[in-house]
Amino acid sequence: MTDGMARGPTSPAGGSHESGGEQCSSHSTVREQERYLPIANISRIMKTALPTNGKIAKDAKETVQESVSEFISFITSEASDKCQKEKRKTINGDDLLWAMATLGFEDYIEPLKIYLARYRELEGDAKGSVRGEVPLKRDAVRVLSVPNPQFPIQGSLNYINSQAQGHHMIVPSMQGNE
């Protein structure tokens, strides 16, 4: 099995020692798709950055799908290690922000802190409903924007609204309209 070790770490579905050892090829495709975000979601997010008649090649979608999934795994793994050391079982938003700062993504921390605070505020309002109404989490996320021009990095998080509007969505709409 030294052949597998010679290749070194790979992507989340690549079968490195970090992802549970080598996998037989018949199960690798299924396992790979389980670890990646759905390609339809990736495609929908990518399309929001294109003109109406813009097209995205399949290999471009797959590359972004793999990259985004690897990024999420990378950040989550660091947050999980922190929680294990602190003997906690649940990763929260603050753990993810800590992991991002630890791993060198400091430029994203302030906009995400604002987003997290607003999300928690909306989430708290929904949970604290005195009429017993069902919380509409997707609606809360859909309308949540961060109108703050002091964060120049927000442009890179903007994949819903244009920069000219001054509002930048950090989480895309969960609606199926493309």
C-alpha cells in the first residue's frame, strides 16, 4: 500500500489517509458525490455572477464544486479540532470564524461576524414567536444582507446583488428560480 501513500493527501473524495483510507473505484464516485455540494446549487450560484445569456462549462462547475467542498471541509475540520479539545460536540458559527482566522482568512471575518449577528437576531426573533408560528429560516436567510461599504472584501462575497446597489448577500437564495 505504499503506492497510495506516495501520492499524498488528495481532495475530499480522493482516498487519502485523512479521508478514511483508499477506496475501491466502484464506490469512489458515489462517495465523492456524497462529500460534495450538489452541482445544481453550485451552478445556480455561479449563474448569478454571469450575464443572462452566460454559459458555464461542465468542467468549470465541477472544479468549483470540488474547490468549495474542499474549502468547507478544511474550515470545518479546524473548527472540529477546536471543539474536540474543548470537549464540545457541536460546532457553532464562532468556531467557524475562529477556524477561518486561524487558517489565514482574516479578511472575511468582519463581514461574516456582521452576517452571523444578523442571522442570530433574525433566528432569535423566529424562535421567540409568541404565537407559535413556524420559523421561516430560509426566508430569514434570503433577505439578510450586509449593507456596509467599509468592508472592501465584500465584493468577493457578492454573488447575489451588484456592487452598485451597496448590498451584498453572503448566503444565496434557496429558491429554485435560475
